[in-house]
Amino acid sequence: MKQEEKQYNEMPEAFKGHYSFDEDGNLIELRNPNEAKEMMNNFFASKNSRTND
């Protein structure tokens, strides 16, 4: 498996699927910025709550 694929597969779901690129290399947003921010904030909040227990 390529290193990039391995790293992507090991990445938390909160950081996946926010954007892609079309065949011409143009950026395509798959989630709106507010939804992406909320997902990441929830991820970090859950990590912080586990370390504070």
C-alpha cells in the first residue's frame, strides 16, 4: 500500500471527505466550511474530554 493511502486510512473520519479535486485539478468542496469546522471541533472536544477524565 502506498504511504499516502496508509496515512489517509489511519486518519480520523473528522478529517476525511471535506474536499476533492476534479480531473482538471480544480478544488471541489464536499462539505460546507461550517460543517467541516463543526466536525473537527467535535473531534478535538472528544479528545480533550477523554484526557480530562
